Amino acid sequence: MKINANYLSLSESYLFTEIAHRVAAYSKANPDADIIKLGIGDVTRPLAPVVVEAMKAAAAEMGQAQTFHGYGPEQGYGFLRDAVRDYYGSFGVTLQSDEIFISDGAKSDLGNILELFSKDNTVLVPDPVYPVYVDTNVMDGRPVQFMKGTEENGFCPLPKEGVKADLIYLCSPNNPTGAVYTREQLQQWVNYALEQDAVILFDAAYESFIGDASLPHSIFEIPGARRCAIEFCSLSKTAGFTGTRCGYTVVPQELEREGVQLKKFWLRRQTTKFNGTSYVVQRAAQAVFTPEGLKQCRENVRYYKENAQIIAGVLGQLHIFFTGGEHSPYIWMKCPRGMGSWEFFDFLLDKAHVVGTPGAGFGGQGEGFFRLTGFGDREKTKEAARRLLDVLG
Amino acid sequence: MKINANYLSLSESYLFTEIAHRVAAYSKANPDADIIKLGIGDVTRPLAPVVVEAMKAAAAEMGQAQTFHGYGPEQGYGFLRDAVRDYYGSFGVTLQSDEIFISDGAKSDLGNILELFSKDNTVLVPDPVYPVYVDTNVMDGRPVQFMKGTEENGFCPLPKEGVKADLIYLCSPNNPTGAVYTREQLQQWVNYALEQDAVILFDAAYESFIGDASLPHSIFEIPGARRCAIEFCSLSKTAGFTGTRCGYTVVPQELEREGVQLKKFWLRRQTTKFNGTSYVVQRAAQAVFTPEGLKQCRENVRYYKENAQIIAGVLGQLHIFFTGGEHSPYIWMKCPRGMGSWEFFDFLLDKAHVVGTPGAGFGGQGEGFFRLTGFGDREKTKEAARRLLDVLG
């Protein structure tokens, strides 16, 4: 009996534990401090009314023999795959429903997709980054190379001559930096992937925050991407589904490697190790894509973006470098006065009673940067912005 | 770029496709034939009323900011882990809540658990068997050995001298045979696993069909099992959750291999590649474990078991060998008159207009056997039983 020793190479993340610890200690020492949390990466606004109604109606169906649903298709019901297909159509991407796989969320699919690939492939991952891209590859023993996000490239690293990669992670709009790739930049990545015979794993979880028609929502807006990319998306941020759990993954017909259609492999993976997303959740997700559902969900996205704009406005006034805040709930700011990530964390907590997330927690390139988010309450966000201006002005 | 070539070694299962094809062809040629399907492996009765009400109430909570739930704990909410712990207590098994991991179903966990183990381990799998045990190991390139279920051992194979295994799959009550291991038999497996330093992967998905207090619901009723077993269970058959999706996996504190607590590895796997089960589904699952929920769900289980008993009664009258039908929705019968599985399938379809599942579809040892299930409608099951008596009497 041998265990998977790769797990022993995983580094423990103490980021959120350490934040909680420092905040608790500060609160204890300063019981009257009115602390505002702008570190939150989770939605706070409730599900849209049409979504709640769809979920209740589906629950009622499950209680009647005539309308009860047992095992559904592992890849999702046709009604939802068609709704996602039509949603992609709204930004000009033509998909077939059988290229769309419904799941319980992008995090599951981003991890599970790696089963389709050999452990010998090399992986290119942006730094700073959502830690799951790295950890899931470490678990498989796959070598990871980092591409540096910097102030100079606006945290949108581009392909480099001489760097070989088989799997490439891109996330746009990015978590944690909020930076968004342009069409031209993504075209460079697609060209590079095609040259290298690589596959791009494109995380589009924040696409609904894009407010400029010239910026791509999907990698499949880029010519050639259907031959080199898989896209992951989720209703977590689009429709507040972080606790409801529904995502979708697009594997195009044309995507083949070593003579194998990867769509066929993914179908086999999902039919063997997954039994489909809950019927009631799929009905709720379908409601998101109705005209009324999109309208209600977009109001929430607008609310979060306005919060982010309030913070961005202050950073602009202060002439502090930042990315994000416009097509993203995230703001990725340079720590002022040359402070390190944790130093600035302590400074902000002590002087402004505002909590954010030290950029160092997202990778080596995150040192000296700091993440704030628009997922909070409007009045508290305004108050936090005033305090930022106060202590940094 | 290399794909995972192990996927190319998977054998395609044509079982249910071939059944559908033969039934369609027969129906076309015999449009007046009143065909009864006893091949179904899915529940047909609706969710219990308390479960539906809990799901509706949870959906309403999600629509209000004060009661909205975002990301939950990946391993499940405390309220549900505690409910499962108390349920285990009802058959005398003491668990800690943090040994219980809530998921979207046993199929996901049975596949995903393999990530904790080296690809070099050897695997012992019963034959006939739920095909997922074999396929998930083939995907990893892990060598699989079979242990034969036969008429002589009542389809409950026991450990054999000289057979080495690192991972051992047991499923009791069994799918597809309906056979149930006794305490003494499971003790033999636990002793063998401890000797071999192996881990038993125990699939308890059908435990709620056990009607005899002397038969074990859980491997953890057996002394020593906490040092060598992981248990998978599901609400699919217990509470009709095949389309609602909720399961749970128990990894005991004491289970260590190579100095590592496997519970810790599983927690790391789930927190990295899973984002928890839908809040509304977890609230629905909690309702299953209330006194009223258990009462309502057990009425459905009783209904399915009575159906199975009706079929079993006829097979008894006909002196045909079978397993299951008592503590299981499944009946695994020997094909009469020396017929092969598919031969008997055609015979039954043609002579009795009854559809079942050829045993050969579950592995080499299934040839010459046939699966019938109690998941159908009562009146149709009675009519099918009459026809069996007619054509085989």
C-alpha cells in the first residue's frame, strides 16, 4: 500500500487563517474599532427572485411521481445546455449544446480536467494566481512553471519565446488582479498554444463583470481557440451561486490531441466519476439565463462593480497603481510607501480599521500588492474608501 | 502534449444501449406488446414531503440577504454532518462529525478517493460488479484483480490465501447481486485488510434496504475496521436522491498509511477540487434524517422491497437460484434452462414482454445470470411476476 506522495509536496495555505488570526487579535485589543472587511471573495447579495421561484417549483416537481426526476444526464439537462449555448450566442460565440458540460462548479472541473492529460506535461501558470491551479497539478506531480504578472505588463503576462508548455492557465478577468486580457493579447496566447500543441485552460468565472464590448468574454471569441482551448465558467459570481453550485465547461468538437477528441475523454470522465448536477439547481440555473433572470443578476453585478469603482476612484485620487476595479469585483493595488503585503495589511487594519488580502498570499509576484473587493455592503464600502483617503492622502 | 493514455484502455459499455436497441426493435415489430421494464436501476417514487418542504424553505432563505448562504464548508455543513453521525448512532456506530464528508454523491467520491493512493497499488474487485470500480482504476492505470462471485459462495466472495491487494472494493448489499455480507464475513475481510496493510473501500449505498438487525449496515460495525476502511454512502436509494444528489464518505481518524492520516489527505483533496454540496440540497438531506423524514423515506424503501419480494416469491416457486430480493431492491437470478444472459433477455422479452438486465453486462462471472429490480410500479411488478410464472412454470 502506497499513498499518493505528491500530496506531501503541497504547501499549506495559511493566508485566510493568518488574516483571521490578526483581525481577532486586533479586535480583542481594540474592542471599539469598527472594522470593515474588504477582503471578502464571496458574494453577499441574495439569489435573484426568478431563480428562487424556479428552485421552489423544481422542488415541488420532485415531490410528485408524475414530475419526479431521478438520475439525469451526467453532462447536464438539454434545457440548461441549450440556455448556456444561447447565452454564448449573445456575445457572438457559436457553440453546440453537446460541447457544453454542466457541473457543480468551475473549481471541480478545473481540478478534474487534469485527469485527461499525462502527468508528464508541463504547466504554465500565471503568478499571482488562484491557488487551485498550482495545487491540483502538484497533487499529480506535474511540473509547474510560472509566468510573471508585473506592474509593467499590467498583470497580463504574454507568451515568451523559448518557454515550452503543454497546459496553459489563463484567467480573465483575473482573480486576484482583476486584470483583463484584450482580444489581441488572447490571440497571441492562442497562436502560441497552436504552435506548441498546448491546451489553454481558460477560466472565465468573472466574465459577467466585463462592461466593454471590445473585451472578450470567452476565449472562443478568438480565431483558432476551438483547436486549443477548454473554457470553464460558473454561475457563482454571475448569479450569486457560490452556495448553490453550478458551473459549465466547454470542450469544442475540434479540440484533439494525439488523435483523440478531448470532448469524448471528458464525457467519459464525467459519466464515470460524476452523476450530474442536482435537478433543482439546474432549473435554478436555467432561470438565470431568462431575460428577467439576466436582468436581476446583472443588477447585483452592477452593485459589486459600483463598489469596486468607489475604491478605484480613491486609489486614482491617491495616484496609487492598481489593476481591476472596472471589469472585475477585484482591485489589485500596489502597497504604498514601499510597504510589503503584510506590512500594509497591519497598517490598514491599525490606521483605517479596514481588512484586505495580502497579495503575497497569491504567489511570489504578489508581494508588495494587496487585494480589495467590491463584494461588500455599499455604505461600508464608502466608509472604507473615506478612511483610505484619510490615512493615505 | 500527451493525453492520459489509460483512457484508451477503457472498454466501452454497450449494455444499456444494446438493451434499448433490442427493446425498440421488438416494440417496432410487435407494436401491441405491453412491455414491462424490470431492468431499471433508478428510483421512481417522489421525494418525501418533509424533504420537499425543507428544500423550498432553503430556497426561500437563499432569496433573502439575512439568510443567504454563499460558499459553505467543502466538507459539508455541521448540521448535516451531525445528522449523519446520529444516524450511524442508530445502528450502534460511533463517529465524530469531522470523520464525515458530505458530497454530491457516492459515485463522485468512489472515483475521487483514488487520488489519495499511488498508481502502483493493486486492486481487488468483485465480479460481477458496479462497472465504476473497474473503470476508475483503469483510468489511473492501476492493475485490477477480480474475486469471483459464484452460485457456490452466494456471490459473497471471501479473502483467499496468497492473493495480495492494496485496495479492496466491497459493496453490501451488493449491486447487482443483492447479496449481503454477514458480520462474520466482513470480519474476515477486515482481518485480511489489516494483515495486508490494505484499505477497504466499502460501498454502503443500499444499507437502508437491510431489514435484519443481525446484518451490518456499515463496515464500522466490525472491530478493526476503523484502521482499514473508508465507507461511501448516498441518499440516492435511501431517500430517492438520484436526481437531487447528496452522499457522504466516512474516513475514520485511525486510518493511517505510510504515517499519513488519510482523513487529512481527503480533506485536502476536497478543499482543493470541490466547493461543497448545494446548501438547499444539504437542508433537504438534513430533513431525511429527522424522525418524520426517516419514516417517509422508509415507506418508499418498503414499497421497493415488497416489489422485490413479489418477484422473489415467484422464483422460489420455480426453484430458480437467486440472490438478493430481501435486503435489496435487486434480484440476481440464474438464467433457467442453461440459457446465457442475452439469450434469456431475448426469451423473456419475446415470451413475457418483460425487460431485465443481462448479468453478463456486470462482468465475466455474470454470464448465465440476470438482474431484475423492485424499483417499478406495484401493479406492473405483479403482472410481470405472473408472466414469469407462466413462461417458466
